[in-house]
Amino acid sequence: MNAIAWAANGQTGGAGGMIGSLMPLVLIFVIFYFLLILPQRKKQKEHRQMVESLKKGDKIITTGGIYGTVTNVKKNYLEIEVEDKVKLRVQRGAVTRLRGEE
């Protein structure tokens, strides 16, 4: 088949065909951004703000599941008390969340 026959059948392979074939990939990326990436960034921002605002006396839970009370706050780490006079030093990033009054 020659070029005239392809054009007559509407089967031209120009830029329109390339854009049309890339459109589903762009759409998938946009969906992933709004459903996965954006909520994850929001959660990371909230966690960072919580870790930066920790102060002495806060009751926390670490990534390892240790419940404790903050006794000392340093730049890169926290000292927490977990039992009667048992103190641990943990990195700030190891704090999962604040725990409520129990």
C-alpha cells in the first residue's frame, strides 16, 4: 500500500498518533499523583512537624513499639523514660506518634 492509500484510510502516523498513544500514560501518572504521592507527602509533613514540636513530658510511641515519656530533648535525639527510672536514647525520627492520656 502506498502513502496515498494510507492517508485515504485515515491511518496517518503523525504527531497526533504519538500524542494519542502517550495520553493514557499521562493520565495514569496524574491519577497516581493525586491518589498516592500527594497524600504521602501530606503525611510526611505532619510527621515532621510533630517530631519537631516534641517537648519534655510528651508521651510517645516509637517505631519499635516502645511506650515512653520524653525526659530530655536534644537536636538529633530524645531521651525517654519507659519504666521506673529506665531511660533510653532514641532518634527523633523513631517517634511514630504521640499517645493520648490513658
